[in-house]
Amino acid sequence: MTVIFLTSAEFWADQLVNGLTTGSIYALIALGYTMVYGVLQLINFAHGEVFMIGSFAGYGVLVAMGGDDTSGAMIALALVLAMIAASAASMGTALAIERIAYRPLRNAPRLAPLISAIGVSVFLSHLVDDGFLTGRSKYYPSIFPDGALELGPLTISALQIFLMGSSLAMMGGLWWVIQRTKLGRGIRAVAESRDNASLMGIDVNRAIVVTFALGAIMAGVAGVLYGLFYSAIRGSMGFIPGVKAFTAAVLGGIGSVQGAVIGGYFLGLTETVGRELLNEIPGVSLPNQWKDVVAFSLLVLVLIFRPNGIFGQKETKRA
């Protein structure tokens, strides 16, 4: 009985770590959705492709730095440069999207920018998949050592430690910018009312551009972490993580930064732990694809009782 208990404890500990790892990626991407919505009341459905562009930029840097042969101190340098390149590429993509596809439609009916966002998403996905990759996937270099940290039944690989630590650092930095800087106060003012913020001397266009940039930086870093964790990347890779991250943002309360983070972790844990809990029922054996069914079913249940999400507020008419 003791052996069975230890095996079970290790299994559930692994599921917990995997859920937190996946949730860290969802949370980073979800921050871009929730920030843009909070300022513009716009769902940026091209955000998944912003995440994809960042992943490819990071891949290019890692390959240029030596790929699988990278070792020693060069690993840390390669990762830092990959994240910088991914953030820059994602930010440039997001700013181009905002300027070309969204700004001209800022005062149009909401359906117009929504269609524009979907069009940009499809364009970027096919541009990379069919224009540059001809349908083939790329594979991130395996540069992390095989070491792991063991804490009782918990076994956390070096990659998972790096992924979760990087995510928390990025989210902490974003929170500091939004809550503790003049720039962040401007963004929060524009989110409350663009007209009133303009009357107070705040550059509304600048605040909106910075919002897109900050969300894109989070997505770019998430793209590198995703590539390191899942290895394979391709032009269409942004769709599923994008939908999951959008779901996390809605679950936490669209427009709420802390809600996006909590929603991301909740969704990641639900996917990994929820399906395995159901498989503990005698006679039930659900394949891996059912993790999405479990996650979205819980989303429906949460929204039935909390229609605005966990941290969402009732919408009021805004200027």
C-alpha cells in the first residue's frame, strides 16, 4: 500500500507541475488580450499570431547561437537574446497591426475591427506557414540540461523551473509598470475613459500603442517558452494557445490583469489535473483530447455563476 501511495503522490505532483507550466504560458498570452480589451474594448484575435511571430524570432536566435550544441554560459546568453528578439519581433508586429488594421477602425462599429482582427490573424498564419515554411514545422533546440529539483513527491525539471520563473518575473514586471509608473497610470486612465483622459492631457494614442506593445512583449516571451517546452512550432501554432489564452482572460474577467493571470493558471491546472481526476472514476478512460472538454466545461460552469469572470466587474457605459 505504501508503494501505491507514493506512486500516486508522484503522479499527481507531476500533473500539478505540468498544469502550472502550461498555465504560465496561457497567463502571459492572456495578458495581451485583457489589456487591449481593457483600453479599447476590442478583442485582438490576431494576438495568437503575435505570439507565433515571437516564437519564430526566438527560434532564429537560438539556432544562430549554436542550436543543440549550445552549452555552458552560452545557454543563458542565448536565452536572454532569444527573449529580447522575440519581444522585439512581437512588439513590432503588434504595433504594425494596431496602426494598419485597428486605428483606422477605432470609432467604427465593433464588428468592423473584429473582422479586421480575424483577417490579420489568417493572413499572418498563412504567410508564415505557406509563404516561408511550406507547411513544415521547426523544432526548438534542446539546450536545457537534464537536471531536476526534487521536493518530496514533486520533481521539477530545469526547463519547468526556468519557464515558471520567467513567467512570474514578466508578470511581476508588468504589474509594476501598470501600478507604479506614470505610464501605467495613463493606461489605466484611458481604460476608464478615453475622453476624460484626453481632457486631462494624456496622450490617448500613445497609451494605446504602449498597451499593444506591453501585451506583445508578454506574448513574445511566451512564444519562446512555448517553443522550449513543446519543441515544434509552425505558422498555425498561434490559434489553439490564442483561444486558450482568450478563454483564460474571459474566465478571470476580461479587462482584469490579475484575472488573466489567475485564469491562465486555472485553465492550465484544469486541463492537466481535471481529466486525470475523471479517469479515477471506475470504468472511465478519457483520451488526452478530453482535456479541452473538461477545461471548457468548467469555464461554462464558472461563467454561469460569475458571468463577468472571477475578477470581472459589471460593465458600465464608458465615454
